[in-house]
Amino acid sequence: MPWGKQLLTWCLFPSLIIVVAVVFPWTQSTQGVWYDWGGANRGAGRRVGVANGVFPAGCKWRDVQHDGAEKEFWAVEGYEYWDEVRQRWTSKRPPGCIVQGFAGSEGWATKRLGSPRTEVDCTVTHCIYKNLWYNNGRFFLLVDGPDAVEGWQMTRNQDLNVLHVDNATAFVDNLEWRVVTNDTLLFDFVYFLHPTAIGHWGEMMFPLFSILKREPQFQWPPAQFVLLHLKKVHLLEWARAVIATTLGVLPSRALPPLMMQQEVDSVWDQILSPLEGFGQREWVCFERALVVRDMFLGGERTFLSQEDARAFRSMIYAQYGLPPPTKRSVPRLITFQRKRANRRVVNEEQLISLLKEYGQVQVVEFNASTPFEEQLRTMAATGVFISVHTSNLANAPFLQPGSAVIEILQRNWIWDNLDRSFQIQTAKMGDIHHYAWRARFRNQTIYINKRDGERFGDWEPLQCSTEDCVEAHTNVDVIVNLDEFRALLDNRLPLVFGGASLDEAALLWPPIE
């Protein structure tokens, strides 16, 4: 059995695993946890990002910007890479950051691939492609013979084109091409316009974990993985930790080699940018590639079983040498997650005063540079986790068994089950309570952009299904009805703190009106 598939057994016995612990410095304010991006890494006229957590072997980086520039995630100015030999940061990209494959040659395809034509084996959750071809930002099925084949949508953002030729071998012999051998995971981050929204990583990685665990024909971890449409600056420590766990990477081990597209300024040009390490016109053949069906193409948005969900939770704690979550008396520690930019609770001070009537309250603020170990430790200690609907609720599935989530939903937030995206994930754990309070009225919503309020303020929930309306309701602040919130706390918290089961403490999801 491959060592990656032994991980599920090993994580049950953490005492058998030797974990190298790394202590990360951070600063803490009296109002919660807040991390200064760059911090001690500031240099003359520039600032650099943090480089915590797991990276691909031989490819550790940090992003660089000049002082005074706004940190905008589509406009990173460059990277520094860690030189393991000289033990210092350098602007030179090491070989470990570039996967170039092997040069193809006449006759080589027949020896290695049998035939360079594409073969596809699909299930309801994923497809495995043999000889998947790529050129200049596009993927191709190489088809020969008399029968016509139609292409299809490989992922939400990526069409699969058909390249129909008379003879596949003869066609390839006239190309400049390279082959990426063995098993490659091909991953398209579907919400590429929101690259730092970590909540969407779970929607993709959680079902992928279940697929890789069950797919006997595919290597786990894969030989390499391709991440489309994003930049290295978007791979926050949180995302890299989740990727490592999904791919079956053992604690203290490196990620498999990473393949990304060449970085350009425009998000739209990034989609069609060629892969790093390859020429713009050069063809690339992936010997075997697995592509998961995303939720827009009939896929799932969470784990395929409760067993997988709980195994993942234990494994991600093991990545940081932390004890696996276990059933315990639910602590009366209420963690309130604050937001600064949008979806803020306007009457936050009054809400926190209310929460203090039910237990000890801590306020946290997680941002892009918050060490993930600190986020996990917060989840491990929390009894009740309260937050507006935001990407950092992606930590909710990592709560201890018996804990509870109380989610504050902004008004008109129902399209495509967006309001239940995190509840779907915690429900799969089978041991985390999840409740919500929903803003239902116009006077409970503050539109940060006045124009959004003028356009959509009077729309009813079922009307708010357009892209503009949905985006407008990500950019709002919320006024919580404290009487309704108190009633919710009075109704559910005695059951949560008393150790009631999910069935005993269940509550219907709040209606839209």
C-alpha cells in the first residue's frame, strides 16, 4: 500500500509520529489576534510576506512589495525564494519551483504512452485522463480515427477542446512538446476572482480528499499538482495546509511539485497564460491527470462521508503536531470572529456584551498572515464559534466534537445555497451544532456602497439571483437584532453546554422571510 494511503491509519496514533514543531512569532492585540503583514520582515523601501507552513520540496517563497503600496493580491511585484544551501532569501527561482517534464521525440511517444491519443475514464465525481494535452492556456483531447468527438466543460472555468487529426502519432512527431510523467492532480480554483476566499478551498478540497482516498488507480500523494488561474501569493498558509492534508502529505513532509501558470498583471489574461517552465507555443502532455468535478458540474461541495470528514479533521491537526479532536465537556468559551472590511456587525459592542452573559468571550481577527496553527488552537479551545458569513468560517469544521457555530447571515444571501455552504460542511462532521440568525429587513443592512443600496436595497431574497445583486450583498454591514439573538442563545446554548446530541439540539435553518 502506498505510504500516502497509510496516513489514515497513522493519524489515529499520533504518538507514533515524530513531528518537528515550528514556533511562529505573532503579535496579539487586546481586542483579539491581529497580524501585521510584513511586520519584522520590512526592509528598506520594501516589505515581504510571511512564509509559514508547508511548501513544495525545494520551493519556498514569500511575496515582495514596496512600502507605501497597497497589498492587492493581483498586483504582487515579485517573490523571494529560500536558498537552502546558503540559508538566505534570494530573487533567483530555484529548480524545485519549475516542473518542465521530459522532451518528447519521434518514437518516444509510442514507447512511453503507447499512443499519444487521449483516453478518458469518468465517474460521477471525477475524470482520469490519459494523455491530456495542453497548449497556451488551453486543454485538448487528442483524437484520431474517423469518429467525431465533441469537447466538454472540464471545470467551471476550463473548456476541454478536441484536436481531431488523421494520425495522433504522426501529428505529435511534428510538434515541439514535453511530457509530464506519472500522476498529476489538475485543480481549477473555481472562484479565481476571489483568490483569498479560503472558504472556497474547502468546497473543492474536501470532496477531492474523499476521491483520492477511494481511487485505487491514482497515486496519493500525486507526483505533481497543477493549480490553474491563481498566483503563488494566493497560496496562503491555510490553503497550503489544506492542500497538504487533501493530497495525503505526512506531517513534516513537503508538498509535491507545484505547476502554475506564468504570472501576468491581468486576472483575465492569467486564465490563458502558459504554464511556468514551458514556452508559449510548446505543447505539454500529461501522462495521467485527475480532474475533480466541481459543484457547478454536478460535483459535491464537501466530503463524501462522515468518516472522511472526521479523518481529515484529525489529519490537519496532526500537520501541526496537535492532539486530534475528541469528545469532551463543551467549554464555556465563546469565540467571536470580527471582520474589519465588510460584513461587520454594526452593533458589535452590544452583541459582545450580550455574549458575556453566557460565558467567557474572546474576540479574534484572522487575516492572510495569521499562522494556521494559531487558528487551529483557537478552534480546539472554542465551545461556541460566532461569526458573520465569511470565508474564515472555513475553520468551523475543525471545531471539537460537541462545539457549536452560530452564523450571522446578511440579508438576501440565499443564491445557490450560499447561506448554507459552511453548514453543509459542519453537518458532514456529524458532531458540530450549527445555527444561524438571518438579517431579514432593509433596516438591518448597511450598504457600504450607496449605489448598491439604491439598486438592490428593496429587492426581495428570491429576486437576488443576479451576479450584481449577490456581489452587492457581500459588501454590506449587518445590524443584529439583539432580542432575537438572545432568544436563540437562551434556546440552544443550555443544550450545547449540556452535551446534547445534534438531534436533541437541532434547530431549523432560519427562513428567508
